[in-house]
Amino acid sequence: MLYFAIKEAKKLSNDVTVVLYHQAALVQETMEAYFDDVNYVIQDHENYPGTGGAVMNIATKHDKVLVLNGDMPLVEASELEKFFTSDADIVMSVIKLEDSSGYGRVMIEHDNVIKIIEEKDASEKEKEIKTVNAGIYLFANGMLEAYLPKLSNENAQEEYYLTDVVELAKNDGYNIAPLYVQEENFKGVNSKYDLSHAEEIMQQRIKKNFMMEGVIFRMPQTTYIDADVVIEGESVIENGVTLLSGSKIIESHIKAHSVIEGSEIISSDVGPLARVRPGSKLMDTHIGNYVEVKKSTLKGVKAGHLSYLGDAEIDNGTNIGAGTITCNYDGKKKYKTKIGKNVFIGSDTQIVAPVTIEDDVLIAAGTTVNKDVKSGALAISRADMKTVDGFFDKFFKD
């Protein structure tokens, strides 16, 4: 959630500060994997809990300061820009709701904010107000410095409310302007249900953007796509597909119920029911149902069904028979398999890495490959079949 809030904020400013407290080190470490120019401060939560306490002791150096919430993953920079169109001393986001329970109420008269009442402090009459606080504010220079020291925690939650800055400024005659916003964009996440709803909205946005760029989706409501996934060209994404973080799909067809994780698929088709695990790259390749690829590069390869290809490099024109696996792990280390061009690998082959199979090789069905195979060779390791005449009758008569 915080990732999305920071991402949108950075579209407006290169001076972004994140206030941390709970699991601060873990949150900062996670965000630093995405952003290298964000400031972090730790809230003095023990002495100054609450939203007002969160922004205390943060030095501001701009004419205006925009304060966002970290639990609003759906907010967009285009919506945030609207705050800067007002000359008011404070601009606060508000939403009109039929059911306003659970939100801080906002009293507005003549397009000016008169008062903000937190849910736990509201009277029964005040709870009837339908206009609620959406939680994002724009403060003119000096507002926070002037009023944060004046905050009190004499309220139901014994916290320092940022909303009280608004009331104090209003009492001193400053102009407080409401900015009416859409609930969808400013939706906070306060429960697992809210999280699932926000995820649904985000998924709709992601897929809509791709479809507007020419990507074809079959039953898009059944697919899941992480926000940093790249899809280019007239790619086709069928129903039930999952595309996870770091994946890149270029001019490819991902068939039903396949999963792509942190991999690059170029001019290829995957699935149905296939899995491409992190670190893989497929080019001009077909992998079919129940094929799993992990940390492997496949160029011009066909693997129709029921195979595991891990830690492998496989070159053009190679065909992988059903049931083929690369035995890449000995319990301690993982090893590399290299397969050249125009190799035909029969069904139920086990390739015990580390091993190299050169170009133009035939591997007979049922073979265990445990040493290198030179170009042009046939590799076969198969016990001769034995038959016992009359055994059927003898077995069942006994």
C-alpha cells in the first residue's frame, strides 16, 4: 500500500518524507528496494501518538506541504494535483457518503470547513453528517509550524489529531477549503475486506490500461497482474492467468491458468496450466500444459507437456519430450544443464546436471543422461525388455 502512495507522490515532488513507527526498519528496508531518494523519520509515538504527532518535528522547506496517508493505495497523482489549484491556507479532502459511520465528520458552510469531528468524539447529531474527512491535506507554509505545538491529546483516543490543526487555524480566521473527491481514489484500507476491495479496483485499473494499449484479455476479471508487470504489443492473456512482480510479456500468448513469476516471455506461448518461475527467459518458444521452467533460458524450444526445466540453457530447434526433467539439485547445490541446437529429447528422460548436450543429438525415451553428449550422437540407457510367456493365466489362476 505504501509503495503506491509514494509512487504517486513522487510524480509531484522530489521531496517525499515517510513517517514510520511500527516495524519501522522492515518498512524502510522494503521501500528502499523500490525508491532510493525518499526521506524517513521515526514518530515519537510514545509521547506524541496520532496523526498530529506523526508530522511533528518534520522540517518543511516549500510553500506548500501535502500530507498523505500510507493506507491509501488507490490515490493517483492526477487527483493530488487538484489540491494545488486552491489558494486557501488549508485544503482538505472530503467525501459525501450515504453511510458515514466510521469516519471523521466535516462540517461545511458556504464552501468553507467549519469543524472536523472524529467518530469517537462525535455527538449523535454530528454523526448524521454525511460529509466525511478523506484524510489528505494541503497546508500553506507556516500552518504546521504554527499549530502543531498547540495540539492537545484531550480526546477519546488520547492522541494528537492533525484535524485539530484545521480547527485551530479556522478559529484564527484562516481559510479552510474543502476539496470534494471520489471515494474510490481516496479509499483507506482498515480491514482485510477493505484490502480485497482495493485490490479489485487496482486490478481493474491495471488491466484497463493494458487493454487500451492493445493487449487482449480473455475474461480479465479472472486474471491477477502485479503493478510492475510489463506487457507489450498485441499479447494475449487468457482467463485465470497470474502475472507476478518483475514479469515482462512481449508479443506473447499466455494461455489459461498459467503463472509467470519474475520472468521475460518474448514472442512465445505459454500453457495452458504452465508455470514459469523467477529468472527465466523464453524467446520464440512453446511450453505447454504442466511444464515448469525455473531460472532457465529457452530459445526456439518446444516443450509440449509434463516437464521440469530448471537451471538450464536450451537452444533453437530443440524438442523436449513429455516427462523430461533436469535433475538440477543434489541436496546441497544446484547445477546447470546446457542443451544445444536441434536436440530431440525422448519422453521420460532425466538429465542429471551438471551436463552438456551438444547440437544435433538424439536422446532415447527413458534415458538417464549423467554425462556429456557429443554432437551427432544418440544417447540411450535402457534395460532390455523381458517377456514371460503364459504369465497372465498363471498369475490369476494362482
